Amino acid sequence: MSTQDTRALAEDILDGVGGAANVTSSAHCATRVRVVLRDESAVRAETLRALPGVITVIRAHGELHVVTGEGAELVHQELELLTRRPAGPMPELELSTAVLSVRGLGSRIITMLAAVFTPVIWPLAAAGLLKTVVVVLGELGWLNPEAGTFTVLSAVSEGIFLFLPLFLAVTAARRFGAQPFTAMAVAAALVYPSILDLGEAQSHTAVPTGSLLGVPFPIMVFAASVIPILLVVFVQAWVERTLDRMLPAAVRSVGTPLVTLLLVVTGALVLLGPMVVITGEALVALVVGVLESTPWLAGAVLGGLWHVLTILGLQWGMLGTIAESVGTGIVGVPTAATLPAVIAAAVVAQAGAAGAVLLRTRSAARRKIAGASSVAGLVGGVSEPMIYGVTLPLKKPFLFGMLGGAVGGALTAASGAAAVSAVPPALAGVPAMTAHGSGALLLGGLALALAVGFVPTLLLVDREGPDEDPDAEPDPEPPTTTSMSPVVTPTPAAAEQRGGRADTPSMVEVMAPLPGRLLPLDAMDDELFADGTMGPGVAIRPVSGHLVAPVAGVVIAAPSGGYAYGIRTDDGVDILVHCGSRTPTLKGEGFTPAVRPGDRVEVSQPLVDVDLELVHGVGFDAITAVVVTNAQDFASVTPVAVDEVEPGDLVMTVITGEKEQSTDQADEERDAGAQG
């Protein structure tokens, strides 16, 4: 495909997806261009499929995949140039589209939160469990808070929560199409120690401190925030795209991140931060005021909405008020000192919902995170892993947890229980809350919160289907030949294209590129492989990430991400080895290639080393496809019927000659001739 052809195709694709203004981000893999769109209803799928050079169009994982074949990388390059040019104004959306977008906003936000938290959920769970142990040992007096051991363990267990924006900045950048390391630099500035000191000073004073060019403004504590940093990265992506269109190429490499840092960081501190701080202070005043007059009502509202406030980053003003109140001791019992008991009800209720998911789900991955996170939440008050890894993605458990927090919060607020020191909002903090008020009512409120979160989730939430967990045992029944991709019969035109090779058929043996379990292609979480669009072949669920060449030949395709390799044998058979279905979005992270396009490889020669732990850690499947992309040119492609394979084991054969007539077909033709 010439440069002019790829540019024309890119322009046609861009027109078919609603124009440059509708493209949020784009990427490519060996055979397709992937685009993320603002408004999917603007896509004219049939128009795209009819374009010369487009094989098909599918929607998968929130992206639009335009399959173009081997020229996908060149088409994507042209598409990137087109989307970075100055574009016209954003087309106005129809009112009905806007209404539908607003209606689905909640689901989109939840899906987005689950996506950005997936890569960090296991470190969060591990740190949460360690934090629970440290808290319990400290409460029992077995760890001295003044000792170095306590300090080190606290740093290990709390560091990821304090600097959570740094982690989320990277995953959000991938989601929104921003530069990941620029996003990290933005997040690092927002949690810079001096900024944290200003925020700490703010939490103990009535007048917030901080100024920029002599203009005072409230300082928000961005540490441990979620929605604020996601909004910041979303804006960063827009700023970067705008700057890339405006700045000359000679200064873009340094100019774009420099201006982005200045604009985004100052905007977050001066605009977003004060909005959050002022809203948080208003909520504190409202809750404390209602607590003084109607404790149970304030407890119900705060217990039910606590984790919503936490997601929005509005909890810091309240936590500062609590810290100031519990520091005055129990004499006089400041009203805000009763808030830890209410928050404990909210956390315990979500832990109950997560515990019910543990018992109910058939997803091995969800079961693992539910077990670890529910313990950390119930005992240590660590709610992030169970919220973002369990209850919120499933929606209903989160809502039942909110209901349990409201019911339990009403009772714990009415109990008058107050914390005499800074304690975790969970069972470990209960002894410090029972020195005042009714301990029985406090325990009853926590028990009811746990039950309301647990029971409805156990009874009413749909069970998740079993997933393909990397550590799960394989099914006992091996796949059969008929369950694999079917034998492909060539057309007469295809035989002519082979230039007479059909007269001298040969058999090409395709070997396993890595060890694992052999599966049919429809096990792939990718329509193009699952429905045979990319060609017949097999899939392998790997147990090792060392991937080798399945055939001898020349490497004709090897995208920079390292996730796919096209090899052409001396007989003209094109074999594609594709690791995972969403791995192109990793942009090479976790892949260490050993070959480049144009290299000659032999069977079992190393192609790439894949970090399977990283791939699984970000929530992707590493199942690897081995397909014949030009199968229509050959007589047959026949997968073998085996279960487990090792590198070098035969997985399928390709017959390059024309398909012989079957005996039945020959008999029918002979009978027809005799009758004639």
C-alpha cells in the first residue's frame, strides 16, 4: 500500500468515525487500527466496511477496531497526523444522544474506575492486609508506635495509599490517551511534600493557606484522592492534543510537557482544589450541625454516602475535623469525635458486601481479591481494595453496602460512641470508641451494618460467570479437531495466485510457540480471532512467557509493542502469532522482542519474552493465537487434537496443494458422466 493510498484510507476512516474531533485516542496492532471515540453513535460502520483496504470493523473493549491487514501501522501513522492537525469545532450532538450519554454516565464512570484500578488492585490489597496487621499489633501493644519497626512497616503499608495519585495517573493516562510519564509528573507535583504540608496546615486552621502570585487559595490534599486525579489527567490529555496541534514540531517534544505541567498543575491547585475544599467544608458544617440536633439522621446520611464522598475526594475536610476533635480527649466529647463510629459502619457494611461476593462469585480472580480485601476492610478499615476491586465494579454490592452503612451509621451515631484517639474505622478501633456512649448500641450498629451489606448481596446479586484464571486447573476434556477452526478450501482464483504451486503440494508443520494448554480459537476474547476472520488456527493458554518461532521463515511483521509476529515460510504460508487480545494497549510494556522485521528465523528460535505476571496484573488475558492468515490460498489447515503442548510440539498442518476431491464427490461426478 503506497503512502498516498494509506493517507487516503486514513482520511476515509476518519470521516467514517465522525471526524478528528470525535477521536479521543488511537493505536494499532499488526492488522488493525484501534480508535477510542467520544461519541460511538457517530460511526458509520457499513461505510467503513465498504472502504477499499478495510477487511472488517468490530467494537471490542470500548474501542472501534478497523481491520486493514498488514498496512495497519502505516494507516495509523497517517491517522495520527490527521488527528493532530487543527480541526474544526466539535460537531453538535443531537439532544437524544446527549440524553443517552447522561443516562449511561454512571455506568461509564464505574467502568472507568474499575479499569484504572485493575493494575494496582493487588498491591493495594497486599498493603491493606499489612496495614491491618500493623494496626492490630499496635492496638494490642505488641508494636511500639515510637519504634523504628513500626515506622518502617507503616511506610510499607501506607505508602501506596498516600501516593495513590501517582499510580492512578499512569493507568488513567492509558485510558484517556495522555502521556503516562507527564501524568506522573503532574501527580508528583500535586502530592509534593510542601503541598502536603500546606494541606496539613489547612486541616487544623479555619483559614486555608496557600497563594500563587500573591493570590490566596485553599489547598486541597490530593494524596489518596481518586476522582480529582482522574479529572486532572483527563484535562491533561486534552491540553496535550491541543498543544501538539499548535506547537511547531521542533519544540513539541519539550514544549508540550512543559506547558502541560504548568497549566494542569496550577489549574488543579487553583481551580479544582478550592472547589473540593469549599464543598468539603460545607459538608463538615452540615454533618456536625445535624449531629448536634438529630444524631441518627446525620449518621444515616454520612454512613450511606461516606464512600461516595471518598471517591470524590471530599473526605479530607471531615477527617481533619475528626483529627482535631479526638485530640482534645474525651472530656466534653466534641461532636465530630463520634464520626469514626459512623465511618466504621460504612466500612464494615462494604466489607460485608465483599464477603458475600467472596461466597457467591464464580470468578476465581474476583474471589481472590474479595477474600483479601474484605478482611482488610472489616478489621483494619482499609476500604480501597474492596471498593474498587469488588463492590463498585459489580454495582449492586456497592449499593447494598451503602444501605448497610446508612442503617449502621444511624445506630452508631445514636449510641454516642466517641473515639479518644486516632483509630481505624473498623473492628480494630472499637475498643477506643466504647469509652463513651453505649457500647452495646455501637456493636449492634456495626453488626447490623455488616448484615445489611452481606445478606442482600448474597441473595440478590447475580453470580458472575467463571473466568479463565491463569492459575486455574485446566478442564479435563481435551479439545477435538472439529472444535478447532474448520478446514479451509481454496477458491480457483486463489489457486491461480499461487503460481502453479498447487501442482506440487507440500505439508507445512506448525509447532507450538510456547508451553501451555491448547484451545480452540473461539476461546479468544477477540472477535477477529474467535470467529476465524484472521484465519484458522489454534489458541494456547501459556504457562511460560518465552515465545519461540513456530515455523522457519522470514519475519514479515513485528509491531513495536512486541505482542505479535508474522512469519512467512518458504512455501508462502503466513503464520501470525499474537499474544493476548488487548496487549497492544500496553505499548511494549512487559514484552522483550528478540527479532525484527526482515530477520530469518528457524523453528524454536526465540521471538519474544513476555512478562505474564504483568499482563495478568493489568487484567488482560495472555492467551496466544497461532493462525494462518492466508489460508484461502492452500488446500487445508488442520489443527491437531491434543491437550497440553510444549514448544516444538505439532499444533497444526498446512497442505499447500489444491484440495483433492473426496471419494463421494468423485463417485457423484462419475455417475453423472455415465448418465450423460
